[in-house]
Amino acid sequence: MPEPQPGLDRRMFLRATAVSGAALTVGGLAIPSASATPSASAAPGGFPDYAYVRTLLTPSQLKYNPTGEIIFPTIRGVYDKLANPLGRYYLYYAPHDAPGGICLAYGNSLEGPFTEYPSNPIVSNRWDPHYSVSHVSSPHVLWKEDVKEFWLYFHGENTTTRLARSKDGIHFTYDKVVLNTSMMPAGTTETSYARVFPYDLPSRGAHYVMLFMTNNTTDHRDIGWGWSADGRNWTFAQTPLVRHSDVGAVNVGGPHLLTRGGSAFVVYNKDKASGGDLMITEVGKDFSLRKHLGVFYNSHSSAPENGRAAAPSFGTDHGVPYMIYEAGERLAGSIAMARG
């Protein structure tokens, strides 16, 4: 799995290209070989200073393009999980507006190019007899090592996060609702854009953490969180992990968990009117800390970002760290790649 897994030292991922060009795999993670040379880090928390390189997917170039927009990329290495994958990496994404649709592209490098799966969407807004909604979106895929399955978390409507499961990362079986507004305080209007990460919280009997965006009647979006022993049945904190007001934003969203030096960090985006940057907050090993470290990635005013970067997903390829993210104004952008 190309995404740094919580519980492993993040410093293992902050390397330049290995001399041998080889990579090891531990628990499905791509880890640079020990011969790699450390690279300079300038972002808060000691993480790489990512720089935009190129766009990977643009709506106008896609066969499945019902709304002219795509969001929320998730990148996963599958070369060590599947016997005959379409490519070394699977890139999941979706339009947001109705009808949405969970989509897949595949490629052999995080640098691209990525090829659109010809039968997108792989999950639609109607799945009899389980649901019929206006849209489905925000795919996050977790490799569940103990059952050798890809677990897809996605929303539809914005009030509900669902789970589907797959052996090949393409054909999914519906499982259940894992989060909706009824599980949160009264007045909650949205619980969406969830990402799930392996992470041990012994005091809570948990092996997984979920980060998501929550909204209420004040119409200011915050970062919520929950924990689970199995990734299916969840307990949710009733107060935000990161509030919009903590970082001077109208809205925050698109959270992702990173770990380094025995501590946990949440990377998330601010709305464009509030700067459009990716921010980082250290939450500590047990999620009791709230240390706001500032800008993780400064969005550029020029294309394709046009003042907004959002919804990052992280990976390594032959020891080089990458960030795959939304670039551009909300519902008018592309999927881009930055290199650390």
C-alpha cells in the first residue's frame, strides 16, 4: 500500500530514490530500501516539502464525465496484492455532483500516466436493494490485510458513509452503512469525505481510525473522527477533532492521517476563501493533542491549483514520496501529483 501506514515510523518514507531502485514491502506498504539517502524536509512536522509536478486526470479527457468535475483521489499500490492487476497502482476518484459515481484509473508509476478503467463507474448511485441516492462520491480504499480485501468507504448522500468490499479492487460487494448524521450530535447535517486508517488506540480497544468532514446548522465544516476494532463497527467522538475556527477558516475538510516519530498528524484543506491551503495539526499518539502547525502545502495562484489544494492521498514509489490531490476550485479542478 503506497500510503504511509500509521504505526510505522514516518521517517522511513522520507527518502530520496534508493541507490538500487528497489523497494521492500511490509504489510503491503512500499518502503524504500535501507540504502536510500535521506532528503531534506521543510514542511511542518518534518514531512517532505511537496512541489507540484503535473496533473494526472482532467475531467474533459475522461470517457465517464457526467458533470465536468472530479474530486477526492485515493492512490493504492496493488502490485503486491493481486496476481494480475491492471497496473501497479489503482487511483480511485469520483465526480461529486449527481449522479457522481466511484471511478478507477490505473498506472505503473505514481508519476503517471493513468488509464481510465473502461467500465466506470465501478459503483453507482443506485445499488439495489441497498440504496438509491442522488449521488455517490469521495472513495477511500483501505487494504484489509487480515481478510485480503479492498474496503471502499464512500458517501451518498452527504449524510451517510457506506462500506463495500472487494477481492480485486474493481468489483465490489455492498456491506453496510458505517456513519451517518444520526450517530452525531443533534443538528449535524453532513458526515462525509471519510478516510479510514489502520491505527492502534489501545485505551479504546481500536485498531482503525476514521477521519471525516462534519457540518451542522451553523454551516461551518469541521474534522470529525471515530475509532473501531474491526473497521466496520464504529464509535464516534461527539466533538470535532479540528474545528474550522482553530485555523481561521470558514470550512475545513479532506482529512488524511500521517504518522512520524511516534505521533499522529492530520493533514486537511481549508476552503479557497480562507486561503485554500493544506494545513497540518498534530494530534499525538492517543489523539489528545491539538497542536496546529500551520501550512503543510501552500496552494499556488496559478493553474491548475488556482488557489486551492485539497483532499490529499500519499504514497511512495521507489523511495520517492508523492502526494496525489485535488487541484483547483471546488468542482472545477483536476487530480494532480506533487513530489517530495
